[in-house]
Amino acid sequence: MKSLMSFLLLAAFMMLGAENSFACTCAPVGAAAEELERAAAVFSGKVVEIKRHKQSGDLFAEVEVVFRVKRAWKGADGRTV
């Protein structure tokens, strides 16, 4: 019973202390105009395919996502990206 109470107390502290998080905490978020200038591509779309690659040393090379572009502002010239 004591361990259950300790677990519930720990869980409550974790939920109350939760903050917003971003995918990459190393890059601060700037103004929209600045981010548009820095980005290679800016578009809205829908995921149409997810390709999983064999394990590699690069974390970002393991998954490839294909998007169907609905609207492009910069860098997405085709119908898919």
C-alpha cells in the first residue's frame, strides 16, 4: 500500500510539472518571418507513406516520410515531397 501511494504521488508531481516541449530543444523558435527565411521548405500536406530503413548511425536516416503537398509557400515544387 505504501509503494502504491508513493507511485501515485510521484505520478502527480510528474503531471503537474509537465511543460511544453519541442522536437528539437537545441534550436530556439524565432518569429515566423525569420523561420520562413531559414527553412529550406515550408508547406502543408498529408502523410501518404512512411518508409522505414535499416538501422544506421544517423537517427534521421532511419525513417523517410512522403507527403502529398496541399499548399506550398517555399521549396516544395512538386505534388509530393
